[in-house]
Amino acid sequence: MASQISMGTIEKLIGRENYPTWKFAVKNYLEHEDLWDTIEPSADYVADNKKDIKAKSKIILLIDPINYVHVQEATTAKQTLWMRIAGISTLAVLTTCVGTETGCTMLLRQQ
């Protein structure tokens, strides 16, 4: 019987405070699902659009919705998610959306 890993057991990425453990868990989850090659292709990897879409979707679903603004333009799992998330989390520049009379104002959250 194959082992099952649930996305529900991985804490969603909130920001810098949980990035290292989130990255570790998501990397292992993608490896388990045979999707890690979409992030770090091996020498013999052949691009697979279905796998990339699946990896991208899984990563997005493991991010707190407040951070979707940083990755919603992503077109691939690696370019979008992994690289953008790493850059954002390393710099600790995540935004908080605050409702105002004119809509949504993005504020830098200080860590």
C-alpha cells in the first residue's frame, strides 16, 4: 500500500517566520508526488506541462491567500512560485491588504 501525504498537514506559508519549515515540507511533498523535477530538473528531465501545472497548483494552495498577490502572475511552478516566494521570503517583504474606502491598500509588513 502506498503511503499518503496530505497537503493539509503542511502549514501554509505566512511569511518569513515560517518560510524555512514551509520550504522543507513543500520540497519533500513535491518529491513524494514526483513533481520536484519541475523546480529543479535533473539532467534527463523532459518538460511536462501537466506536471508543472500540478506542482504550481499544489504550491499555490500551500500559501496563505494574503500572499497570492506575489505569485498570481506566475506561469510555471519554478519561475513563479518557488523563485518568487524565495525572493519575497528572503527579503521578508510581504504585504497586508487593508480595506479602505477606495479599495485595497497594500502595506509593507515589517518583520
